[in-house]
Amino acid sequence: MSTRIRCEVRDESPVTVVRLAGALDLGTMRAVHEVLGRCLAEQPDALVVDLEEMDVTEPLALSVFAAAARRAADWPAVPMVLSAPPPTAAWLAETTACRVVPVRRDCAEATALAGSAASPRLRARLEPVAGACRRARELVTEACGRWNVPELAGPASLVLSELVGNVVRHAGTPMQVTLTLRRPYLRVAVLDGSPADARAATFRDPRTEGGRGLMLVRELTQRWGSTPVGAGKVVWAMLPAN
């Protein structure tokens, strides 16, 4: 990380707190973006960014927090709250950040808000074996029963089976499966160790192999995507849960 800005990451389950100290400008915002990205990749229940010891030298750099919050909203569906003293809060009020990220005056208040907004999750580690898809369907059944959304068990099972099967067939790495109910969506996500992007087939060439399962995912979900994470990627999908 840039020597002009420092970070401290603390796991205060269920909330992860990132404390930034130093100068935020267009040169250091990339380092901040990378730190927040790594924190989100760990899929915490909630994230607080403490800006009390941070100096804003270029207000445009505050857009890094809006960008991180938009990513967190899709995957991993993590509520994000900023803790900012009055001078920084005033800068934030003049940017798009305040429209997508709640701001509180101190870390304790921000942590309380983030924790209260945390969504129920179910996680499991799976190996790339033949029984992985069956286990994925069992997880969906368990989650939909626990969260009282039985109507989503069928479509979510199909979607998660396709995502897990894609890892078994193509990535061949251990994976982490996560289901999150953050209304108005049920989100399913599969994190694997392959950097290869997941793409749905277009069927322009009927001889093309692969991608047909992802086309089914596209048809059954509101949105889906593939996001690089470390040396691998996460493929996520959102199903309406009204």
C-alpha cells in the first residue's frame, strides 16, 4: 500500500472495520480500492470504513468509496458504512458517495448501523467432485427453509447447481459456496481458484462446447456476473425474493 496512506483491518465479527490514515488523493485511491476489494473478497457480514485519521487532499478520490459500495451491493451483498468526522463528512456530502454509502459521525455508530443491516448467510466449502452439485442443492433447500422462502428453492437449486457444475467441469479447484438473503434478492455465489472468466454461450456456433449452463443461469436470474478475486474469481447471481 502507498506509504502516504495506511490501513488497519480489524475483524470485529460480524463487522470488519478498515481504518484509513494519511492522505487520500488520486494517487492513493487505487491502494484504498485494492484494500477494500480484498476485504470484500473475504465476504464479511458488514464493512465499516473509518476515515477519522484520513486527510482528503483531492475530493474526487472520495469516489473510491462509492465504487466499493456498488460492488458490495452486487457481490458479496455486504452493507458498507463510512465513519467520518465533520470535515470529511462535508466533503462526502458533495459527492456521489453519500447517495450510495451511509455516513456516521463515529466508528461506534457506524459499526452499530452496519451490524444491524447484516444479512443472513449460509456458507460451505465444496471439493470439485461429482457429489458437489447434490450438496449445493441440499444447501439451497436448507437456506430456503431457514429463511422461509420455499418458492425460491427450485430456481435457486438449478442456478447454484450450474455454477458449481461449471467449477467441477472447468476450474477443477475447491470452491466456497455462499447464499445470502438480502431483500429484494436471494444471492448465490461460487468462489473458485481459476481466473478464467465465466461466459454464457451465444449459440452462434452449435459446435461450441460449454457455456450452456451459464445461459440457463442468465435466463433464471435478475442479474449475474463474474468478478476477479485474488488468483481466482467469484460467479454470482441474483434471484428476486419479494
